[in-house]
Amino acid sequence: AKAAGRNTVSFFDPAMQARVNARAALEVDLRRALGNGEFVLHYQPLMCVNGTMAGAEALVRWSHPQRGMVPPADFIPVAEESNLILPLGRWVMREACQRLAAWAGDARTAGLEMAVNVSASQFHRPDFVEHVLETLAQTGARADRLRLELTESLLLKDVGGTVEKMQRLRAAGVSFALDDFGTGYSSLSYLHRLPLDQLKIDRSFIWGAAKEDSGAAIVRIIVSLGKALNMSVLAEGVETQAQLDFVIAEGCQYYQGYLFSKPLPEPELLALIANL
Ligand code: C2E
Ligand code: CA
Ligand code: CA
Ligand code: CA
């Protein structure tokens, strides 16, 4: 009885109870939103340093009837804890592939790649590879225009199984980027085993680079790592011309960031491309 008393004490902490209730309410709301089709994708241009557009990253938003446009940081973590990330991730994949297939019909967009974020629980599902291949087949999107963005912690969970999955998708033409590189538990001992096409330098290093030598040193190391491993390097979160000049000087081939464009609804992305 004493032990039970101790264990239940925290539930009488009103602040904690409020957090538990809020989280449960958010989960219920997310489930409703999925059924109601309230998610939308915005697209942020992925730029070559020479100024041409290489593709776009699909970024999910929740178009909430009361709260307006909710950013992914406010619901992806709860979606991941509650397994709602699986239906949400599937919706994102289908929507992105549908747009990608539509882009093939216009000369101005036919060459663009579509980058899609994949969460760990989604990737580690046994049917992940089949689901992606099925979605490509059903939407008619070209596999060699699809790039999946994975995180370091995801890749480290089961390196052998991960490599096998990546290779099956790669055989179909799908490519892979390592997202937020430098912020996770990078280990050089596994990096060379992974069939990655691109390293994306986390924006914290790009922002630090202008002011601190340590940020600049990290950018330099990632660029030389990319060269040694035959992977392209993209700088994330480029907001100023000075940052762009710096990442170009360091040898990054690609960048994305508010300097060129924020993530945009598809019609705005297409308008931007039409005016390039
Ligand atoms: P991420 O994959 O690192 O995506 C880049 C984030 O940086 C995006 O935030 C983008 O809007 C923001 N960003 C881009 N350029 C700049 C810049 O110059 N300055 C600043 N301050 N920010 C910039 P967003 O859209 O809020 O997404 C946040 C995170 O949510 C993403 O980080 C990704 O981890 C996750 N996410 C977004 N969409 C999905 C999705 O469909 N599935 C999964 N699993 N995660 C997603
Ligand atoms: Ca990403
Ligand atoms: Ca990122
Ligand atoms: Ca990030």
C-alpha cells in the first residue's frame, strides 16, 4: 500500500496531470485530424550552389480548424510516441509521390527531386520497403526522383537491417540523405557502411560558422567527409548571403534556407519556379 502510495503521488501533481491530459487530448485530436484530412505538405526548395533548383523537401503541417497552421515540432513527437506516425508517414509518402508524379508532366519541374522525411518507427517497420515501392508504383512517381531523409539515431538502431533496406530501395533508384548531420551520435565506423547519397549539415553549424571557428571547422570536416565517402553535402538553414558565401567557399554543393525560400504551399512553389 505504501509503495502504491508513492507511485501514485506524481499523479496528484497538478502540473504533471495537466501535461498528461494535454498530451492525451492532442493524441485524440491528431487521430481525428488524420481521418479528417487536415494535414498538408509545404515544399522548401533544395538549391544547387550555382542557383538552379535541384528539388524540394516535403514538410508536413497540420491545418487545424481552430489553431491554424500547426508546425511539425508541435505534433510529430506525440505522433511518434502514439504510433500515429505510421498512418501520418504513409499519408506524407503518398502525397509527396503524387505531387512528384504530377511534376513529371511539366518540363520546368520534371527534373526536380522530392525529399521526404522518414521517422525511425516508420523506417523500422518490416513492410517499409514494400510500402514505398507500392506507393511509387501506384502514383507513377519515378523512384530516381525520390530521396528519403533519415536521421543518425534511426540508422544506428540496427545497422545491418538498415543497410539491407536501403539497398533494396536503392536498387529501385531511391536515394538517401542523412538529415541533421552532426547533431546525432555519428560514428565514423558505421558511416562508410551506409549507402547514403547526401549529408545534410544541421543548421546549428551553419549559424555558428559565421561567428565561431568551431562551427566553421565542423562544416569543413563534414565537407571533406562527404568527398571521401562520395556523398554530396547540403547546408541547411542558410539565411544570409554571408552564410551562403561561406558554405560555397567550403565546398558544399547544395543548400536550403530562408535566404532563397521558406517552405511553400505547392501552388506558390510552382509560381516561384515559373518566375525563375
Ligand atoms: P528538418 O527535416 O530538419 O527540416 C528542416 C526544418 O528547418 C523545417 O522546419 C524548415 O522549415 C526549417 N528551415 C529551413 N530553412 C530554414 C532557415 O533558413 N531558418 C530556419 N530558422 N529554419 C529553416 P519544419 O518544417 O518546422 O520541420 C521541423 C522538423 O519536423 C523537420 O526538421 C523534421 O524533422 C520534422 N518533419 C517535418 N515534416 C515531416 C514529415 O513529413 N515526417 C517526419 N517524420 N518528420 C517531419
Ligand atoms: Ca529533413
Ligand atoms: Ca534537417
Ligand atoms: Ca532539423
